[in-house]
Amino acid sequence: MRKDMGKQATRDAYGQALADLSSRFDFVVLDADLSKSTKTATFQKVCPARFVNCGIAETNMMGIAAGIASTGRPVFASTFAMFAAGRAYDAVRNGIAYPRLNVKIAATHAGLSVGEDGATHQCIEDIALMRVIPGMVVCCPADGPSTTAAVRAALEHDGPVYLRLGRLAVPTLYEPDQLSDFSFGKGYVLREGSDVCIVATGLMTALALDAAQSLWAGGVSAAVLDMPSIKPLDENLLLSFAQKTGAVVTAEEHSVLGGLGGAVAEFLGEHCPVPMRRVGVRDVFGSSGKAADVLSFYHLTAQDIERTVLELLKQNKG
């Protein structure tokens, strides 16, 4: 069982990481008039000369980011996920990814957990949109420390990166020293198990651990993998646990189409076909409400993960 180490929104950890790393790396931060919400204002306070507010012009911001990156300096471009992946998609694809520029797109307020902002701002398609772009790294950290590690990894990576961040405070799962080897393409074993493997990303990771604990009380041994790097996947880790358990359940705060579940299914379908289920948003738009209520309404809770696991195992036995 994980110990209680407090909660922090990944957007908060992102802003602090930018400020903390500003003296070690020479990078520029851009924002689209949302710096208080994306937390890039934290960086602005310590490095105002390397911060640019591009205004409510997300596509233009991506073009500015591409231009700065072409001079050799890494750039972080931040806005809400709906605007970064949706509104600015063409500029990201053709202006940043095609020439493989060193731009890090840090998209906050992703998923349903923005709550009251409603369907227009609850981006549940961004992983799919970014994952399909050639050469784009896609990372969705589970907590504050892994967000800090992801920002550092993004700066050390030469090429475009999409960081998916949230507004809702989530449980802290890692001590910082547990992430010294953090890199894109690496997953983490948070719990061993032999009956089923739950592969989670983002805020669903803590819920997967809660589900596994409940399953254990009921006699089911569930492994839990945290998969912050959705592209590239940690294929060796995934393969080893699929072979070991013979059953896989994915959990994400994203559409089941094209996200973590899609990536895992694509890989296992070719290399190790096993019974599988996906916990995520079922091809529908979100709706407005308190974050916890919205997540519950769309079946993104620990109880839903547990139920999905039990249904899968029951079907396998049948």
C-alpha cells in the first residue's frame, strides 16, 4: 500500500520545475495568456527576460516557439490541452514536429478533471492527436515528482515533446530519488502481481493502486504499472507483465480510442495477444460538474478499475 505523501497538481509541479531548472538550462517559456493557470508565472517571476506572453493566439505561439527553437534554444510552449493539441494542431504538426524542432508543448487542464469547465475544455483526444505525429514524444506524469522528472527529461531530449498535465491535485506516489533514472520510454512497477496487470497513466495511476489493494483483499493479485511515457512505450516491461499475468487492463483519463489503451493494444496485439480491457472515456464528450463527480459519471474511479478487472478475469475463467 502506498503511504500518504500529500497531493499536488501536476501543473503546479511543472511551474516549479521550470523555475528550479532555469539556472541549469538555457530555455525560453511561452504562454498564451494563461500563465497563472498553467503555472508558467512561477518561471516568469525568476526569469522574466526568458518569458513571453503570446496572448490568446495559440497557433501563433507555436510558430513563435518554432522560430526560437530554430536558433538552437529549447522552448516550452504552454496552454490548455484543448488549445495546444486541438486549436494549434496544424502548427504543431507542420511547424514543430516536421522539422523536428526542440519545442516542449506543456499542456495543462487535460482530461475530464477540469470539471466545471465542461466539454469544450475537457480534452480527451490530445494523446491520440499527439501520438500519431511522427517523432513526437508523449508523456503523462502521475504526480508532482514525476512531472519534475519529465520536465528535466524534456530538456535533455532533442526534439518535440508533449507533456500532459492536470489541474486536479493528485496523490504523490514517488520520492524524488526514485526517479533518478526517469527517461522517455520507461515505465515503473508500482506493485507486483500475478493474476492481472493494470497499466495506468496520469491521475489514474493512484486509482489503479487503490483498485489493486482492494482486489488483493478479495484474493486477486494485480500488478500495477505506471506508464508516464505513452510514446515511446516501455515495450519490454509491458511484454514481461503481459506474459507473466496473461491479462491486462489499462486506465487513463482520456478516450479509449488512440490513447494509452490503444497503444498497449496495438503492441500486445502484435507481440503478445492476451485478454484485455480499457478503462477510459467511451467515445463521448465530457460534461460540466465537480471533478470527482465527472470522473465518477464517466466510470473513471478505483471501483471501476476493480470491476473491470473482475469482469475480465471472470470471462477468462468462463
